Amino acid sequence: MSPTARALLALELLQGSPGITADRLADKLGVSERAARRYVGILREAGVPIESERGPYGGYRVGRGLRPSLLMLTSTEALALVMAVLDGHHEAGDPTDPVGSALGKLIKALPEPVAAQAQAVRRTTAPAPDRAAARPAPDTTATLVRACADHHAVRLDYRSEAGSEWTTDVDPWAVVVRHGRWYLLCRSRHSDTRRAYRVDRVRAVTVLDEPFTPPVGLDPVAELEDHLAVGWEYEVEVLINAPLARIAPCVPRILGRLTEPDPTTTLLTGSTSNPTWYAEQLAAVPAPFKVLHCPELRTAVTTLGQRLLAAAEPD
């Protein structure tokens, strides 16, 4: 192998085996330990941030700040990445879009055989737009994610769907992506209550110097779905004739909370602003149920049932 090829192999080994010792690196490269150290020095001279630690458990590892080695991508990995980007971001084929521009740079950096396949998929794929998705501004999202990681409070300038605008200070717990929509799960510093804000409706964000401590054992997805299940216009109670353990996997958390009055039934308690949608969700539950509370939901269930019965009648 040429010195350049061996140096690149050394980099690959360092990336794949953090903490690798000089003698192991030398064995993998087929050179002496002194030569292995020399290749580490060459990589450092080239600007690769290689860290070393002495002692019986020491070794070499690549530090932060190294650009990802795109040449290490296999054809399958490159195609899977392009497909994932196209599936999740339908402007990825537009070179003027930030994601489309980044994807183009990635493809240009790949070896020609791999890049040709990836470019063919990108050029010929025509993904249908997800009209329910609402993608926020990347800089706003990045600021919120960084504040979550650093545990710093933020000030939000927010605009609701109805057009109301206000400013609020919150402790940002997590950014959660759910069904194509981005939410900031947080605690209101004014009212000391849990909140969930749509990130695409955040008009401006300012990071404050005030730190906070997030809840212990926080499950952001579960917290968000519990939050989205309460506080709506119509309070709902539904009794499901099935044990909690059997029915829990079939009931989306956004419908509400499940409790077990007895070993044979499950009580669903929640709220909704759309009884028709709620009735459609209940229709998918694989067990008999009865609406205990909410006349609007009872009407919606009756209407849906009549429509289904009419669909099954012969001509």
C-alpha cells in the first residue's frame, strides 16, 4: 500500500475503533508500532483531530470537529440516505432549497459509481407532498434544540393558528417530531405548567442566561401525546369492554388516558375538538365500547355507525 492509502486506512481504523492502541493499529496496518505512530502524526498534520490517552486503558480516538468521511459510504448506505431525505423532505430535489443543496453536495463527494445511482434516484423520484407537514425554519429549530441540550430558558415570540401573538418565557425540555409536525415541549415559567408549541409558529427565539433542570426520567414523546390529549373543547369518557393489557396497544395515546375499573374493562378519558375524528379513531378499536360522557361524541358515533351500515346494504 502507498503511504497515502495506509494513512487513510489508519483514519478508518481510528474512526471504527475508538481507543485503539498503537500496537493494535500497527498490527492492522501491517507496519511497526513506530510507523503506526508516524501515520497518526501525518493525520494530525493534515488537521485531523486525533486524541490520545496514556495508561493501560489508553489509546487513540478521533476527536470532534472532523468532517464525515463521505467516501466511506457504501452504495447501499448512500441510496438509503438519499431515499430517506426524499421521503422526509419533498423539496430535496430543488438545488435552491437548503436540504436540496446539502444533498447535492453529498452526492458530488461520493465515488462516481455510488453517486450515479444516488443521482438517478434523486432525479427520477417524484414524491407526493405531505400537505399536513409543517416544517419550521432550520435556524429556529437549531436554536431550540441547542437550548434544550444546554438547559437554558428561551423567550418565544409566538403566533397561534388563529393569528393571536404573544411573548412567553419557557424551559425547553425537548423538540419532538410527530406526524410531520415539530413541537417544542416545555414548561411555562409564568404559570409553571406544561406547554407544547408548534415550532413552525415560533416567529423569534431568544436564548436567556437562566438555566433550568429538566424533569427526571422525561419521556418527551409520551409527555407530548398526553398533553395533546387534554384541554380540548369536549370532555370524553368511553368504556371499552376489554382488559387494559390487551387494548392499550390499540388505542393511540393522543385519545386520552386509560384506566382499568375492573379486570375485564378499560376506561378511556380524554378530550377532543373534533368528535367526528374521535369517533373514527374509536371505530378502529378492536373491542366493543360505549360512550359514557359527551353527547357530541355520541352523535358522531351514531352518524358513523349509520353510514357504515348503509355502505353494507345490498343494492
